Amino acid sequence: MAVDHLFQGATVRDRFVSAVARNDETAAQRLTSSLPGPEDPHAQRDEAWELLSAGAHWAAEALESAGITGTDASPIRDSDTGFERAQHLDRQLWQLGQRPGFHDAVALLVESMKHACYRGAELGPIPGGRLGSFNSPRIVESIEPYPEDLQAIGSGSGEALHWYAELGLGDVTDEAMSVLSGDARSA
């Protein structure tokens, strides 16, 4: 495959494209034109928020297709929202499991986004909400996003988009290009 080399030292965008195009050479060729992505960790963090926000939308649509409503598809712009969304998706998965029938593709999509959102909770800039003191909301230390977290968000979001397309809810390449170009829908 054209994008297999993207696993070592990859950016969030590299991992996203690799996961999206894993079995589709045509998609790989179309999407590699959007590579490389930014290497600066702060720019990658911004790109990760875009991927997580788009993935929240894909998860909401997939869950709705299975009869689960009320999924939060609002944009994810910080670590706290990433953590809250991961827990929300976990509750939505539980509801999906209570529905009759088989919903494996939906569950795989939502599970991928849940894990990506948990990794988003680690992006900072404040790890675990470290503050100077309870009386003064001063940030003691901010952190750089870890490459492993960024890569996991790219892979998880790409995996979710793969299942989104498998469900017939959208085109892999069109959705990926929309997110990577910054034209993604922010619900």
C-alpha cells in the first residue's frame, strides 16, 4: 500500500490517511496529496481537535442509523471535552448493546472514536487539569502533546471514517478531504 511507511514517526494526519486508505489504493492515491501534515505538535493538536470533532459527527450519525438518538456531536476543542465525549460515547455504546439486532459496524465506529477521544483527553495543554492552587486558577505547567496520543487520534478517527463509509453514510475520500482541508462540518 502507498501509505504503509507512515507508521514510524507519523503525524496525526499521516495516521488518519493510513487508517482511512488501508484497503483502498484509489483513496490512498487521492489522499496522499494532502500529505504531509504539520509537524509542529501544537498544529497537530489543532488538527486532532478537527478529527475528533468530525468523528463525533460520524459517531452520532452512525448511532442514529441504529436507532440511538441524543449523541453529542458538538465540536471537541479541549482535553476536558475529549474526556467527557469519550464517556458519553461509552454510554451510547451501552444503549446500542441493548438494541435488538446486530450493530457491529456501528459499535466498531463508536469504539474507535471513544478511544480517540480518551487520547484527546491527554493532549493538554494542561495534563489532568493541573492548576497552581485551588485559590488561584494559574497554570503551573503546560505540556506538549505526545506524538503517541496524536497518532492514536489519527488512527482512531481514520478507523471510524472507514466504518462510517462501510455503513453507507458517506464517502471515505470526500469526508477525509473535507476534514483535512478544514471544510468539515462542525455540528
